[in-house]
Amino acid sequence: MKKFTILLVAILGLTSMQTVQAKQSKSKTHSVAKNPVKKKPVTVIAESRKVDEDIQGDIDALLEVTDIPEENRAIRVEPSDLTNQILSTAFDYKGVRYRYGGMSRSGIDCSGLVATAFEDTSINLPRNSSAMAQVGEKVRKSEAQIGDLIFFKTRGNRISHVGIITEVFDDEIKFIHSSTSKGVIVSSTKENYYSRTFAQINRVMTEVENESLN
């Protein structure tokens, strides 16, 4: 009986010790959960540098003139001496007031200005813009050159205005002409009025320039 009592006490003591160890282990688990180890933030320096390089590359591409598509650049055609002479005569009248039928510095109309500018060439241009539109070769707007004639339909469906092209760009043509309101000035096809009334472009210089080369 005494031996049985001793064995029972030993078993109870072992069970009690295991219970205490289990509680201590559980307590440590909770303690770890309450105080988790902080992780270091993930670095993004490499990605940030890559973004900066990409942005710089885009800026360099925009600033690099040689990368601009050819069709978006200004069209530069060197005018001949004869073309320069015609334009020089036309610009001598810049600022002269408009006068219907006029062909002098006291007043000049659109066809009068063009006819006067071409006086020193072998091209005999008609005296009105509608007839001038029948002279030379029609060319597309994209093929326009300095010295070509540019026509407009400012009165219904018939050609009623003419000028001489002075500058050509990919999306704009500038021309000198005699306007009814401002006299001899330089205007642009970007202006709403001339954009709406544009009719055609004629090249009348080809034959004269070919003759001068022979």
C-alpha cells in the first residue's frame, strides 16, 4: 500500500510538471505573437533609377531635332534667281493700297500685282485671276514651291483671287497678294478665310527656267 501511494504521488508530480511546461510554452507563443519581428522595407532604388532613365530618354528624343520625321519639317526649296526677281518686284508693292483694275503704286489689285511681278519674264499672264488659273501646270498643295501662283474662290464657285507663294511649310503656305481690305500684304493658308476659299496652285515658272538654262 505504501508503495502504491509513492507511485501515485510520483505520477501526479510528473503530470503537474508537464502542465506547467505546457503553460510556459503557450505563454511564450503569445508573447512572440504580440511582439512580431519588424521586417526591413523592400528597396526600390533600382526601379526608381530605371523610371528616371526612361523619362530622360523621352526628353532627349523630343529635343533631338534629327529624329523629327521628314514630313513634319519645313520644306526648304531654294528659289531661282528669276523667282527671287519676281518676288522682289512683288514685295516692292507691299503696303500699296488695293484698287480694282490698278497696276501702279497708287493702287493695285491681285491680278495686277502678279502680272506686274512677272513683267520682266517671257510669261505673258492674263489680266484677271480666273484666266491666270488656266496658265501653267496645276500642282498639288503638298508639291507647292516658292514662286508658284496660288488661287482662291472668294466669290462663289469661280476663281476670283490670286497671289504668289513666298514660303512653303509642311502644313502652311505663305503668299503675297493684294487684298481688298489691307492692300498688298503677306497672308497664310492657316488663316481661316484662305483655308476655306483655297482653290488650286499653278506652276508657271518651269518653262521660263528651262529656257534660261539652254
